[in-house]
Amino acid sequence: MPAQSFPVSEIVASQRPHRKDAARNYDALLAAAREAFAEKGAEASLEDVARRAGVGIGTLYRNFPTRRHLFESVYADEVNALCRVAEEVAGLEPWEALTSWLDRFTDYMVTKRAVREALDDESDVFLACRDSMYAAGGPLFERAQKAGVAREDMDFGDLLRMVAGITATTFTDDTQRDRVLSVALDGVRVTR
């Protein structure tokens, strides 16, 4: 899969400041928000996000004027990273490429659950993220199907719903989650 620009990539690039110090603060705020939302959900305080990033609350609001803007920016950044992973793993064997991408997708689902309730399914950012995710991961699944290593009686949307459903379940730890996901993916894989 050649490197390409996804709709979400353009959104992320347009939001990120150009000055180095401002870009560092922006990146620190995104990382801190991702961490805070994963730990405390959508109700994580913005003051906590700023504190974790090592900046003042004014810097947070200069970069993200509203809570919703912060949620959308974190979400877009996560989907953009997921798209980059698809490009990075594209040269692997078809099944390995797909499962490597799905591993990153499960990590992404943690952030998505935390901010999901704050996102509007019809917002431009949400739609660009969805389109980008399908454009990045869909070809990996289709390639695995064409190689005869993934079931042909399902589509990429079915696969994402299955993995999303599994990751939405509570597990005792990541090892248990990974084991259950592995069992489910065994049902997707075609063995010869």
C-alpha cells in the first residue's frame, strides 16, 4: 500500500501549530488528554489534562477552545496514527499485516470508548475519521481475503464490529483480552 493522504491526516495537520514551542505544547496536551480520558473517561477534568501536560489551563484553551474540540482532536490524532500503522505494516504477509493493524485498533478502541459519548456521529471530524479508518484498514483485510487467509463471507465492517465488541467487554487484564481476541480471529482466518 503506497503512502497516501487520508482525510483525517489533513485535519490533524491543519490543527497542529507550526511554531516548535506551540507544537510541543499541543502534542503534550493531546498525549495528556488521551491518558486522562483512558483513565477517567469523558469526565476527566481539563485542569488535570493541563497539569499532566505541564502547561497552564490558558494554553489548553488556546489550543482547544472547547471540550468537544479537545475530544475531536484526540480522536482524530488516534485515527491518524491508526492510518499510519496500516501503511507501516502493508509490506508484511497478508495475515500478519491485518493482525498487526488490528492490534493497534484494539488500543485505539480504549480512547474511542472514552470520548465516544462526546462525539457527534455526523460531525465532519467523525466522518473523516471513519472514512480514513476504512481506507487504511479495509485494503489490508481485502488483501488477506485475496491471499486466501481470511474468510470471504464477511466484510471489513463485520471484522471491525467483532473486534470493537470484544474490546468493549471488561477483562481481568490485557492478556485475557488478547487471548479472547485471538480465539475470535481464529474464526476469521482460513487455514489450509
